[in-house]
Amino acid sequence: MKFPAIAILFFSLLAGCTSSFPGIKVRAASPAIAEAFRKLSLAINVDGYEIESINHETYSFETQWRELKDNERVKNENGKVKLKIQLDPRGRLYDVRVTPLVQNTAGDIHPLADVQHPLFTKWKRIVHSIVEKESKDED
């Protein structure tokens, strides 16, 4: 009975699927981290979120809960959404982490990790339009 679980773990390690981060993570090269932070906070406001807390020193902010929009939900899904955004410096690069949290009508809160979910794909597209990913030099 333990063999299938071990096999799944082994193959996920081989495939590089070991990230435990339940959101969008991008290693960015530009614009500068402060400019990316500013642009992400503007994108949040344009999308109808209100910032609940912000820390300019750690490049992080969290939004207040708001209702899911029609284009952000899957069929028959209702609830609220909140975003946590963190930019982590990594030398000349930085990591952008966006964690969408969804609260269903029963009050249960869970991070949104489904890469096919409309809200996930929407914010992945927004992040990629704001930052330029790290380029890898090839020989």
C-alpha cells in the first residue's frame, strides 16, 4: 500500500514538482523590485481590491476580502477572495509570490493552487505583464 505513495513522491521529485508554495511564484529580473511592487499595488486597486496591510520594507501587502467576480470563478462557485503578495529580493533578481485565498460560502478558507482556475490564470497573466522573468543563458 505504501509503494504507490512512494512512487508518486519519487516521480514528482524527478519532475521538479516539489514546490509547496500554493500560489503563483515568478523569479523576476526587471523592473526594479520597488517599481514592480508599485505596479502590483496599482493592479490590485484597478481590479477592485482594497489594500488591508502593506509593508514597504519587506515588499509585501495583503488585500481585504472581496466577492469573486464572474470571470474569476468556476461554475457554481461563490465566495470571497483575498490576495497576499510578497516580493523577495534574491541578489539582482527577486521572487514574486501571489497567494490567492478563497473563502467559500460556508466560511472555509483555502489557498487557491489550481493552475486551471480562472482567478489563478488571471493573476499569473497580470504578474507576467508587469515583470520580466529571469532569462536563462543557453550555450
